[in-house]
Amino acid sequence: MTDMDNQVNNLSAQSSLEHEVASLMVSALNLEIPPAEIETEAPLYGTGLGLDSIDVLEIALEISKRYGFQLRADNEDNVKIFSSLRNLSAHIQAHRTQ
């Protein structure tokens, strides 16, 4: 499978909100990969996409601006929320005000 095939397959696997959140992450963090290449179930933190705690803070700030709610640092569910693009998008869907 070519890189283009992988992007098309992954994009079709991403919901529109997942693609929107992936685009937000690419833009906020100046990632050098297209949003469609962020796998929906791959880990965001550490292995997988390789984000660190500063990256997660940047994403949380952008999410609060765009979707109208805050991701709090003391939330015990943060590990689950940021475990994948799919989980992060589901959390946004459940809590967004905008």
C-alpha cells in the first residue's frame, strides 16, 4: 500500500470531528504530517504520535478556544481522554458548547 492509500484509508476511518481535531493538532503543534495520517486509535502521548506534556497543554488550550470548554490538568480521566484521537474527539463531542 502506498502512502496515499494509507492516507485515504485513514481519512475514511476518521469521522469529520476526528479530522477536525487532527487538523487542530497539526496546526497548533506545527506537526509535519497531514491530519489524515493521524491514526484514530494510535496513542497520542509518548509512543504513537509522540506528544509530550507541553504538547498536550497546547492542544487543551486550542480545544478550549474552539469548543468552549476547558480540559483541566487535574482531571483524573486525562490519560484516557488523550489516549487516542478517537477518545479525545469523543470527549470533545460530549462536552463542547460551540
